Amino acid sequence: MQVTRELFDEVMAPNYNPAAMIPVKGQGSRVWDQNGDEYVDFAGGIAVNSLGHCHPALVAALKEQSEKLWHLSNVFTNEPALRLAKKITDATFAERVYFANSGAEANEAALKLARRWALDHYGEEKSQIIAFKQGFHGRTFFTVTVGGQAAYSDGFGPKPGNVDHAIYNDLESVKALISDNTCAVMMEPLQGEGGIISPTKEFVQGVKALCEQHNALLIFDEVQSGVGRTGELYAYMGLGVTPDILSTAKALGGGFPIGAMLTRADIAASLKVGTHGSTYGGNPLACAVAETVFDIVNDRALLDGVKQKAELFRAELNAINEKYNVFSEIRGEGLLIGCALNEKYEGRSRDFLNASTDMKLMSLVAGANVVRFAPSLIIPEEDIKEGMARFEKAVAKVVQG
Ligand SMILES: *Cc1c(COP(=O)(O)O)cnc(C)c1O
């Protein structure tokens, strides 16, 4: 069968508009399309391919598990899931783990747990969820409602209720909403989709203090910021604030779908048998791959490497900006990097992405004003330099019109 981009429009639901080229192979931070053209990958499958494409250790883990056991359901437990949960609890604040298949599902579990915990301990009144404008938590109806972009949640009928949005990095806006009827505050400890916005330490610490004052749970959505992305295993570790619940996905599977919700034992107690579940959650294939990712990423040398590579990215981006003057700011943490466009190029991040693709570089945007990079955490220096040479050509193309 001839597989072409045209076929997409004939057989796929039209909710995506993928690039014209179709990738067929990846190795490390390089990807090849159907024509054999080679791309440098600064997108990392949207912060998912934490160890690049087809990392030998992940391929080996998947092959090994694929010859043992694929699926059981949660009527049975399995060794990879228990090993991964043990490693996660040893390395983080968490004492209990719930496995899901995606970031949205991990967040859905976090939100349902917060509501049930509040009901168990305080009663029906305590159901308010506070989240933030521009926040992103996934596309299920609950998570998209908690997310801070009405454009994503409007048009689907009545929404889950008692969800309010404060302003990120504005503690007063949280104070104005929070009360003893707040059951949880959900936030990204580094806003990703919303434009790569870092919180100030004072803000995060202030939110934590408000949660403690009102017996509300603090939920960190680390679906994008977690598993080494910021140069810490989880971003909360660099902020000096420990959440009550944390969601992780994306980089955790390195390309194999998995999500997890982490929490303390006293909170997890509200997820009694039968309260929540998932057919595939804790799937042995997913957990075997994620265990290998976790072993490799939970290593100080690798995490320090993320910070070093981030320095190189910034140096190269600053040099490009000195020449072409297109960015007002280069921001983010570790290898989650946002280049905010200056006034002259406002609203044109897509043009930069398209020009990059033309120059054989895979990149991302975070809204209309930010070009985003979320490459492999182990991208080699030469790939960073080659990708940046291509990005410079892309920038020149946009600047020259
Ligand atoms: C990507 C993302 C999600 C959603 O994850 P899915 O796996 O697409 O469901 C949730 N929260 C954040 C912060 C994300 O970046």
C-alpha cells in the first residue's frame, strides 16, 4: 500500500494537521523520512523521547518483556510494575503509585483522588479546585476544564463544576480564591504548553503555605517537567516545595505510553478498592520500558549533563538572536527551552516551526509567540550544533520573508 500524507486526510479524524513529510525511522536525535531525508530532532516527541529514538537499553527492555508477558489487567499485579513503583517511591516524596497510560489519565486520577480525599475527611463542601490560566493538564473533560484555556474546554456541553483559575506567579490571585472549601490547587511547576513560564520560588512556596493553611492538597503536574527535563529528577526538587500529589508521564516512558500518579500513603488511602482504575494501567511492557528509563535518568551525571547541554543551547540561541534580533527572551529550565518572539514577530511561532522543518530540524511551539525545544536529555553536542546551524538558517529565512 502506498502511504502518503494525502491518505491522512482520507482516513484520519481531522483534529490534527501533521507535517507533509512522514518519518519512518529514528536513532538518537536524528530522524529519517520516507525519502531518506535526515532531520535533527529538537522536539523529542513533545518532551517524550527522553533518551532519543530507539535507545539500545529501551529496545532491549521492550524485546525482553515482549517475550515474557504483555498484559494481565489489574486482576493480577506484575513484576515490572512493582519494581518501577519501588524505584519511584525510593527516589521521590511519594509512598504510593497509581499507573495510567498518559498524562491526562494521571491528572484525572489526581483530581478524582483529591475530591475523594476531601469528601472522606471534610465533607461535600470541600470540592473547589484551583488551577491557573494558561495551564495545561490534558484533554479529558475534567483535565481540560482544570486547564487554563477555555478555548480547549468550550463547546462540549456542561463542564465539571467548582473549578477556578488564578493567575500564575500572582499569589494574591490565589489568595482571593482559596478558602477552607478548596480541596486542591493544581499547577505545573514550569508551565509548558502555556509558553514555558517558570514560577518564582516565592510564588510556589506561597501557594504551598496557602494550601497548608486551608488543608488543601497541592498537586504538581510534572507530565512535561518531570523525569530529568529540568536537570532535576522532578522540578519540585529544584524548587524546595514538596507537593501532596504529583503526576508524571511523557518522558517516563521514553516513547512508550505510560503515566503515573504519585502521592503519600495517607492520601492514597482514599483510593479504596474499586474507586478508580484502568484496563492497561501498569501494563508490563510499559513498566519494563519505564523502569529502564528511570534507571538511566535517575543519575546525577545524566542530570548534570542536562544542565550543561542547556547552557550550550542558550549560548547558541543567544548568538543567533544577536545576529537576527527575533527573541525578547530565552527561557525555561534545563532542556525545556522557550524562545519568546519579540514584538516584530509576534504571533508567528508557526512560521519559525515551518521554516525549521524546511531546514530539516524538528522543533515545537508553545502558543503563538514561543518557539519551544524539548530534545532528548542525552542529545550529543554535535547534534545540538548541527540542529542550531539549521535553526539559524530557518530564522534567516523568516527574517528575510
Ligand atoms: C502533555 C501534558 C499533559 C497531557 O498528557 P497526555 O499524555 O497528552 O495526556 C498534561 N499535563 C502537562 C503539563 C503536559 O505537558
